[in-house]
Amino acid sequence: MHTAIACSDLTFTWPDGEPVFAGLDLAVGPGRTGLIGANGSGKSTLLRLIAGDLSPHGGSVQVAGEVRYLRQDLTLDPLLTVDAVLGIAVARAALRAIDRGEVTADNLAAIGDAWDVEENARATLDRLGLDHVDLDRRVGDLSGGEAVLLGLAACLLGRPEVLLLDEPTNNLDRAARERLYATVADWRGVLLIISHDRELLDLVDQIVELRDGEAHWYGGNLTAYEETVAGEQEAAKRTVRAAESDVRRQQRDLIEARTKLDRRRRYGQKMAANKREPKIVMGARKRQAQVSAGKQTTMHLDKLAEAREQLDAAEEALRDDDTIRIDLPGTAVPAGRTVLALHDVGLRYGGRIDLDVRGPERIALIGGNGAGKTTLLRTIAGHLPAIAGEARCAVPLRYLPQRLDVLDDRLTVAANVARLAPQGSENAIRARLARFLFRGARADQAVSTLSGGERFRATLAALLLAEPPPQLLLLDEPTNNLDLPSVAQLSGALESYAGALIVASHDMPFLRSIGLTRWLRLADSRLTEIDPL
């Protein structure tokens, strides 16, 4: 296999001293490769090192060919024009100058061989669903999803040998995702993708997982990876059970050996007391018994230590499958109780909405980019005023925004929860935080030091443990920037949530996993009930 990306003995540490990689080796060849791993494992950092945005502190990164990189946190200057982002503004200006008769050396140099630059740009934008976007349009006029697609178009226009994509489906609606899937399926170069999107990762040829500072390779797509890992975990569990059984057996053997030796010692003492044997014989027997006892004890202790080492090794092969538990009785809503009522509510950016939510309904809110889903959720939460009509929420609610800006970065996880639940004792707060996998010292971490998945769990904990407990939970694109284990944890957590739920998301596999009772589509400023997709 031709190696396009080669990381050798790669070492990188953040300025605060936190190590990310220490001697990582990775070789990526042609084809589509999915890069996965827990939040904080260094996926985005690795892509930045490959792209040259960061420099390694040790080892080397070598890339064969042109590299283009679509960042996860793509931010474009709103004053830039579309052609500037695509990198063709200078060539377009030169073309227009030549059309006016200004055939100069500088204009010819600016164009080079790219006489069809506008046609290529237009074709790329059209293929990604940006056929309505003019090349002279300002970036500030685009939606978040359109900006992501524009960034992808800029990468594709460069015709790179190596393409790096970091969470490319974030902020993309269903139609845009389908176009991205088609682009990935047709890609023939070297493609390295970080994503939590199951459908996207099922298009790759191989998976590389960053775990414990090492790269672990799996042939096939995400589904094949999960099947392989499931088989490995079953084998690891059997190995752990066998190792635990061996430890118990060695412990029993050690106890039995010590019991026998104690009996012999008591017998020797009894014989000595009765003086049934000559003193010299008894002394020799005692010395022999002591030597034998020492050998027996050492042998059994060695076997026990070896069994424990094998158990430790077997347990290390098991993955952490901790799950979030949010079975909080205070969040329960009786069936039929009115939770939310919107009557002819006018939204700030247009539209009139009617919606009634009763009991513990679980509602999906879907729609294209710019349809107004976030505006609707913020209006329900009271963050935006309704310009007409009446919005009435009859139960306590909490809103989880896309940007996770609910927490104070300067405070610890426990302190953030205490801020929203001032009546709770420290012990009660810590006991509840354990349900969200913040146990012991983890609850004392400053929010600013948390990984993306940890920050999400901390935010969810702060909202759900608040007083009064929320009986309506609003989630806006909750799976954005979560790794696959965190998405699975969120799905499991929502299964035990007893309140009403409204989730805005483009992540269809996630929506199908959380037991929805209603599906609503927001389009053309209208809310319509639809059948599940």
C-alpha cells in the first residue's frame, strides 16, 4: 500500500503540560479512512498536525501531495465573498480585466491555466447544493450549513491528493448531508474523516481508532468495526471470567496449604511437649518443616500473583462501558397533562406556530438549515420573545443550546451544578453527579479543562439536576461534536428520562434510537406533523 500520510514516533503536548501523543505511529494510504476515538483522544489535534496547523514536539509527520483540511470549528470572515473563500477571486478579477482588453503579464499570471475557473467553481457549488449561491455573495449572508459546504467546496476545488474532514456533517440538514455522502462515496484520493455520523462512517473503507495513545486499525466500515469490537469484548469478558476463577482457585490453594502447614506445626509442638522423639530428631524435623513451609507458601504466592497479573491484563482489554443514568423521579410528567401550548406564536424571524405538548411526549423537530428550529426552541425557552400570540409552558423546562454555553468555565463541575441547585447538599450533588460519570476528583475538574464529551455530560448534569427538576427538556443538535461513545451514552440516558422532550437534530440514527412519539417538520414557517422517516 502506498503511504500518503506517515506519522512516526509523533509526540505532542499542550502548553499546560498535558500530553496528547507520545510516540504515535500511523500510516494512512489511499481510500476512505474513518478516524474515531473518545473525546480527548487527540483526533482533531492529529488532523491539525497532519495539515500543518500545529508542529509536533517530537517525531515527524510526512504527507505525500497537496493537503486540504476542513476544520470542525470552521469560521469564515463574514465580509469575505464566496469567490475569495474558494480562492478564485484574483483569477476572476484577472479574467474580467482581460475581457476589458487589459491583457497584461500580471493578469495572465494570475489566471495561469485556470481559464475555466468560474465554470469549475460553479459546478462544484452546484454539486453540493449551493447552486443558489452567487460567487460575489458575502459569507455573512450564508447559513451555518451553507458555510460548511462552502468550505468543503474550497477544499475540493484545490484538487488535493489528501483531504482531511473534521465533523463535516455538523450543522448540515438532511439534503446537505446526502450531497456530502455522495461526495465521499465518489472520492478516489486519500480521505481521513473524523465524524460521529454513522451513515457517513459506513461509507469508509477502514477505521482507525485512537485509544490509549495508539492507533488501532480495523478493516471495513463502522458497522464492521462494531461487530469486530463486540466479538473482541465477548472474548475479553470470557478471559476475565477465567482469570477471576483462576485467582479464586489460587487463593483457595494458598489457604489450604497454610491450613496444612498449621496442622503440621501444631502436631510438631504436641510431639515436642510429650517428648516422644529425641530432641535432635525433633529439631531436624522442625527445620525441614520450616523449609518446606517456606517453599510451599512462596510457590502459592507466586501462582496467586501470576493469576492476578493475568486478571489485570484481561481487564485492561475490556472497554469502559459506563452509562449515564438519569432516572430522576422529579422529572416525570403525568400522561395527558398539558406541558406546552403555543397558539399562533409569531417567531422573530418569521412564521406563526401552533403546538400542544401533553404528557411525557418525545418530539423530533426536523427541517432544513435556516428553517427556524433554533429560533423556535429559543422562543419556547424564553430566550427570544414571541412577536405575536401566546407561548405558555406549564412545567419547569431547561434548554440545551448547540454551543453548550450554559456552564461557567471558571468553576468546577460540582460548583456549576450547585449554582443551579443551591438547596442541594454537597454530598447529594456529588452522588447525583456520579450518575453522569463524574465520580470523586472528576467532579472537581474545572469546566475549562473538560473534553467535548465531558463538557456535554457536565452541561446535561447541570440542567437535569437543577431545581426545580425540568419536566420539559429542549435539545438543539445535541450530538454535534460528540464522539460515538458519547452519542451512545446520550441515547441510553434519554431512555430513562421521564419528562417531555423536544429534540432538534439532523442525526437520523440518533433520533430513531431515543423512542420518539411524534415527528414535526418546520418548513416555510409552518410546523407539520409527519410520519417517521
